[in-house]
Amino acid sequence: MASLLRHLTVDCSDAHGLAQFWAAVLDGSLASDDFPGDPEATVKAPGADLLFVTVPDTKAGKNRLHLDLQPQDRTRDEEVQRLLALGATVTGDHRRPDGSGWVTLADPEGNEFCVERSAAERERTAPVPE
């Protein structure tokens, strides 16, 4: 039998603080036993759990692995604005005039992630079969 993905782990400077950001991003919740100052914090979210672990070293360089987010009930651009209000920053804008593309953001500790178009946006711009 194959292994199952239990959660994605993110090394960070403040496990609880970064977990709070990601819980808001993913409409998830922190585990009931997670408190400020804990060396680990878990975000329970639809699709996958994220585990944040406080480590002494800081992030250096580009992520080798990143998350691609697809909004469920808003457009890509609305989601980008919501995430900026939560504390994310834009690191790259790859939106195209035809509405395709994505936006690369960084979380409060500099971890990159992308926001793609919603399923509804993709359906509106899909080619019509002949």
C-alpha cells in the first residue's frame, strides 16, 4: 500500500503566528492544543493539514516547493486582495490580458505561493468546442 500525505510541514520563525495567517487563508482552524509560543502549530483545513515548526534558521532563497491556491467562491483578483489584507505581499504578477495567469505572493515569513483563477473563471475562458 502507498503512503498517505498526512500534512505539509513548513519551517518558520513563529509557528503559531504563521499558522494563524494560513488558517485565515485556507478558512481552517488551529488545533485545539496550539497556543502562542508553541514550537509547532497545526492548521486543519479542507484538502490538507499544514504543520508549522519553529526552527532557528531563517528562510534563504526561493522555495523548492510551494502551494498553488484556487479560490472557491471569489475571483483570483478578489482573493489576491483578501490575502494582501491578511498580510501577504505580491512577489510576481503573471496575469495576462486574456484573464489567464496567476499572482505569486509571499506569506508574512516570505514563503512564496500562487493564486490561480477560480474554476468559474476557467470555465468562462475555456475554448468552445466546434
